Amino acid sequence: MNQNWDHTYVTSSLGDAWGCYGRSAGGMRLVWHPGDRDVADCLARPDQMAGIRYGVTGVCHQMANRILYPANRILVSTARGYPWSRKLWRDYGLGPWPERTGCYSSEPTSSTAGGSSPPGGRRAASSRGSAVAQDDHLDPHLDWRRTAAEHGIPLTGPVIDRLAAADRELKDRQTRLIFRLDNHLIEPDTYLAELNAAVRDYLRTARSVLGGSAYTSIFGSDATDPGGLIDQDVFLASEAARSPATRPGGGAGGAMP
């Protein structure tokens, strides 16, 4: 993997391994928490990608977060490159997440690997199920204030305004690219090249506004080249495998015991 990015996947103490395109070994543990492996396995179906369309609605960071949801909603946020992927796809990926509703709605209570089931089992947990992954349009001002507080970096109002404007521009470019890809107006390789260009422009702006030290603290690297955030071979293969009928418009790992 590119030195700026960590590949992520999920394992359980029962021997399960939910890989992202088959890569489910090696690296180091990032996070751990007891959780319901049956719900995790349900969320991962049908292809271990947890409903994530690779490179479009998320990457392996968001896939891992979805599968880890029943483990107290822990995130692989310490993975290298995570702050960059989060800018594009948030914590749980873009768009609907119908699997979350379905996987929390079943009646039976199953024992939690590594711990006991919560009172009421999945029935009690069903309130956590929602068909929406998250609000895709988080207020960038609020997000930057929270980020500044988390890192102990004082950011003035004008600085936050400039960063928020850059966030909105990145989101607009990303949204337009997804629309063009889904409607067969551009090929996947063009989508990837233009998305990388949009991220590169965004990161350069963020570094210019924040300054080198604050930028490195927040993004975990002084780099501004997103190459490798989306694995080109994986992305092109996954898009090629999508039939026209299913297309709109026509290593490190987290562990769950």
C-alpha cells in the first residue's frame, strides 16, 4: 500500500475475516471492541463490502467502519489516509445504507462474541438501524470547528470560512463526477483521474490555508497527492464487473472479537 494509506479489514476472535477485495491478513490492529458478529456478518453481505461501491461511495475505510458498527460503532479513524478518505465519504460512506435496517430488525437474540448480548438483543438494538448511512452534507464550518478542537489547533473564523469553502468545492466536484459516471458520460478511468485532481486541488488549498504544521497534524501527512487512496486496479475491475442493469442511470485492520 502507498505509504500514506492503510488498507483496512475486519476480523473477529471466532476466526472471521471480512476483507476488502479479499485482503484480510497482515498489518496491525487499529481498534478493538466486543460486538455482535452475526450483525457484522449480515452488514458485510453480499460481497464483504457492506454495500460500499468502491471508489464511489467509499473505500475500505468506510467498509470496515460499517462492519464494525455493532462493535460500539468504533472507527478505523487512526488508519493512515483516513482524514483524506473521510473528506470524500465521511465515516460510513455516501448514500443509503439499507443493510443497517435489515440487519438490526431480526427477532432472534444471538450471543455476542467476547461479551453478553444487550438486554432485548437485536430488538433493543434496532433503534440504531437506519437506511441512511449519515448526512452526506455535514456543515463544513461545524466539521472544521470540531476538527480544530480535537487537534488543539486554534483556527480563526476567516480561516474556517476558507476551509469550508474548499470543502464545498470538493463536494460539488465529487457529486458532479459521480453523476457523470453513473450516467455513462465519462469512463471510470476518467472519473478516477478527475477525482484525484479534485482531491489534489483541495489538499493543496487546505495546506496553504492551514500552514504546514497544522495541515500535517490534521491530515496525518504533509503530502498533497491522493494517488493510491483509491486503488486503480481494484476500482476499474469493480466498475467493469457492474452490469448495465445494476448501474445507476442505465495493511491494517480493525478487529471485533
